[in-house]
Amino acid sequence: MSHEMALPNSSNILQAVIEATPDAIFVKDLAGRYVLVNQAAARFLGKSPADIVGKHDLEIYPEETARQFIEADERVMATGEPRAFEGVAMGEVGRQAYLVTKGVYRDKDGQVLGLFGISHDITELQLAREALEQTREALFRSQKLEAVGQLTGGPRA
């Protein structure tokens, strides 16, 4: 009795993973046009992947946001090294803090064909960070007030 498992086509596996992840995944060509976006990326923009493919950032995002994305893309393309960028973008779902990793993709001969990105929503993480910072500041202020109180008129023996 054989226990061999039939391996699914690797591009089917990749497609399934790309669609199953909550992270926004996108691929752009050398001209900066989207050639692939997953459902998570499209959902953030309130569009379908078909509405985004073939378009450039300047056609999709407000100019300031688009310029930030283009500048980050250019930095990655210049070195060929993957890089992570943190930022905030406005989409159909509202304000979202993100951490995006961008890198180049190449053909079998090593020629750069374009750029890919995987963007992770860190909105909750950023809110928790901000709350922690506010708590720290409040604690620091109360410790300072306590110290001042002890110096100026604390109980005397």
C-alpha cells in the first residue's frame, strides 16, 4: 500500500498562499505598474485586483502617498536588496499603519524584472505602542511630581 501524496502544481500552491494571507501582496513591473495584487491588497483599496492590475501608484493613491511608495520602490530597485519600510496609508478601510517588505524579482538569468511587496497591517501594534508610551509618560510625570513634593514640603520628623 503506497502512502505517496500527489503533489499539487506549485503555482497553484503559491496562488492559494497569496490569496489566503491577510497581508497585502503585490508585484510591479519595471515601469511601476501592478502586474499582480492579492485580495487583501485590493480590499484595502476598496477595489478588485482587476481594477488595480495595469495601473501605476499615481493612478491609485493620493499624490503624496504615491510619491512615498515610488521613492521606496526606487531605493529598492537601485540596490536590488530587500528593505522594510514603515508608514501609514489611507484606504477604503480607513487609516492603516503598515510594515512593508519590498524586494526585486529576477528572471532565471538574474535580470531584474520588477519589484514585489508584502505589506503587513501593524495598526493594532502601533496603537499598543502609543498607549504604552502615554502610560510611560504619565508614570514619569507622577514620579517627577512626587519627587518635587518631597523636596518642597514632604513630611518632617
